[in-house]
Amino acid sequence: AFRGGLSLVLAMVRVYGSVPDADVQRTPKATAKRFAILLAGTAGLALIAVVALAVHAEQRTELVDSSFQSSDKPSGDSTSRDNGSGTESNLGSDTDGISESTLEGQDTAPVWHAQGATTPPAPPASALPIDYLSFFTSDMFASMSDTCCKTLFFPPGHGERLPMSMELDGPYVLRLRNFVGNRNSFLFNGADSYTIAFMNRYFGFGIKQVPVISSYKRREARMVLGDPSTASSIPEAYALERKIGATYYGGLPNKLAPTEDMVAVDTLTLPGASIIIYNNWPRVPTGTPAFIARYCQIQDPYKEGGKPLKVEVIECPAAEARGYPCSCGFINFVGWNWLASNANVWESTIV
């Protein structure tokens, strides 16, 4: 704008003869006219400069007011960090000075719920059957089977993907049993008839499925069967739901309503000392959609370096008395889609 105004003034001066080579008569009247023109041009330049400075000042003010906008290099004690939604926030660690209107609309931290529409369910199984077989025959699973303590999570839809063709006396089934026997756990969420067949084939169980014809009530299993003075054998992950006022702290309900995809088994066909979480007693046969089966084994007492031998849980005290301590793990059977069961609520690491 300044350069344009200067060009205009020079053109005016040249037109009216205020240059050395202008062919104009130098009279007092012409001189006064030229002086007035120069004075008007100077005033125009001053006005243009004022307007330019005002525009520049407005732009600087906008930058200062947008201090909460993202920048490549945050200043002061502002820290760039993940706000839990996959985006970054440049708010400082101290938010005491931020008004409530500034914080309105921000998502609160997610709360774990065992059941309920507010919690995203465990994602359904997306791997192919060959992927499951490849995992159980992999070196990674071989390494996992020799260590403790992990929980291997199977999402809803896993049943028909489980491998059923592995040789019972082969190395891969041995790894499968060793994984549980070395104090690890399987967690079958959304378990079905294929899950039951998998457990029966590879762990020597005889579990039988029964129809789901009623609701189920929570039962309290004890460390010592029939002794109410002992502690509960149910893990804290299966704890009853807890609500204080309007705040819901998660957990499972005292009564479980049947669903279309629910699967239950006959409690009389479970391995000894299984932990029954729900059943519909006194119905006969008594069914349970949620239980924890124990699998125990000892080192071969007859052959050095022999394969581990399966031991019934109720026979472990006798085996230990003879110098053969049991090593036991758990198989969690959840016969419905337990929402958020893959959350970090287990005592061991979820895999």
C-alpha cells in the first residue's frame, strides 16, 4: 500500500512540473500550487502508513489470543500428551486456572463394566482356523508353556476356529497341557460347544452341554469344598457388581438372565473341585454357564525326563505326600459374551 501511494505522488508531481526537466513557467502562483500538491501527497502517505500499521497490529493480536491452539513448539510449561482419544493436548499439567466452560464437552476417563451398553465388548474373533493352529504350534507358544503366569484370552467366535486335529500324544498337545499345568490360564469368552469339545479332547474332561432353560444365580465356591469358613475360591475378576449412589464400579450381577447365545454345561460332568460361579440349582440337571476348571499335573515319577502326568485335583494332597507336588492352572469357561472380560482385571497378564 505504501509503495502504491508513493508512485501516485510521484506521478502527480511529474504532471504538474515539480521536477527539474519540466517545461513549465515558474510563477508564484504555480509555485504555491505545487506546494499544496506536495503537502496533500505527504498527508496521503501518512494515512496509508497508519492503516498498514493498524492491520498489522490486528494480526498480532489474533496470534496472542489463539495461545490454546496447537503449535509445533508449545511454550512455557505446556506439555503435549495423549488425552486418551488418540489425539494430543497441549494443555499444561496444572488446569486449575482453566474455566469450566473450557473443559465442557471433554470425554471423561472410561469406566470398566462387566456388563452394560456403555462398555465396548471384547472384539469378536477375526483370525482364521489356520492362525489358531499356527499359534499353538509356534515357538512362541512353546516358550509360553514353560513359564508362568499368563492368561490366554479367546474372544467370542473362537470355538469353530480351535484346532481339533492335533495328535494327543504329540508335542503340540503336550505344550497345550504344560501351559495350563504351569500355573497359566485359558479364558474362553463366548464359549460354545466347540470349546467344550476342545477341553474334553486335550485335557481329558467329560463335560456335557445342557439346554439353557432358566436364569442362573451366583454361587459362592470355597477353597475347601463344603467348608464355609474358608476363603472364596472365585477370583476377584468375577466379583459381584458394586454401585454406590449413582456411581457404578463394575462387576457381575447376582442373577444372570439367559441370552440367545448362552451355553451351559451339566455341573455333574465337571472335573473335581471345579469352581462354579453360576448355576440354576435345584433344577435337574443343574446347569452352569460360568465355571473354572482346574487342570493339574506332576512330573513322571517312574521315568526321569518323562512326560508330565495328569492328576485329579482331589488327588493332589496324596501325590504331594509322596513327594510329587502338583502344578495346577485354570480354564475359565464363560458361556456368553462377557463385556470387557478382556480388560485388565485379572491377576495375571492377559495375552
